[in-house]
Amino acid sequence: MAENGKVAEALGFFFQAVELSPKTALYYYQIGEVMHVFRSKILTTGLFSESELEESMLQAFANAARLAPDNRTFRFRYAESFYDVQNPDWETALSLWADLQKGAKPGLEADAVRLHRARSLLMLKRFDEALALASIVETPALATSRQEIIDQAK
């Protein structure tokens, strides 16, 4: 429905699904994704103000991550969602990335999470910590992102 321009109706059905099954993490995840992907459409319809939309989206991803703590996709997307809002809580984002670091597969995944942690540290103006973390990233595919963070941290 959302893909066909009926975003309000799609969200309504997702909210009904949550009412019927409030412990189903996937429903919250899907609400968050619809809110993110169709953000401009939602804002133009007046369903939410921008701050309400951002708060609701973050809460939806948080609920998905909380209800399915073993689902790395849900936890990762919750941490990523802080990039999608105007006034992110970088302390919370940093905590989420640190938690994701614990179970990250060595190599690309672990290095990508390190860079997310370093970016959160940059936003918190903790430049020395960001530089130290970015400096240990070795995955060649992440070299450009690594260098951007190092340059910003110096």
C-alpha cells in the first residue's frame, strides 16, 4: 500500500497489527522502515510533524531491537536510525554501536561497526577516541570512510 501511495493506510494497518500482536518485532521494524522510506510523503500529508515522525521512527526501531535482541538486522537498523534524525542522541547511538561490536564478525562487519562508533565519537567531539578507533580499521573497502573520519578527527 505504501509503495502505491497509500502511506496513511499502510501505517494504519501496521499499527493495527501491533495492537493485535504487540510482541512481534517485525511489525515495529516495518513501521520504522515505512516512516523512513516515505518520510517526505508522510510529512506532506500532515500525519506527523517532523519531530513526531522522527520520535516515532526511532521508537519503532527501538521496539524491534528490544523485542528481538538476537536479530542483528533490527539492532543495526536501530543504531543506523540516529543518522536519520535532526537531533540524534549520539550517546545512545554510541552505546548501541558498542553493543553491536561485541558480536560483530571479524573483518568487514567489525570494521564497519568500528567506523560507526568512531563517527558517533566525532559527533560527541571525542576526537582522540574517534581517531584511535578509525586507525585500527583495516578493511580495504572501508578505506575512504576510514580516512574521512581520521581527517575529521585531526
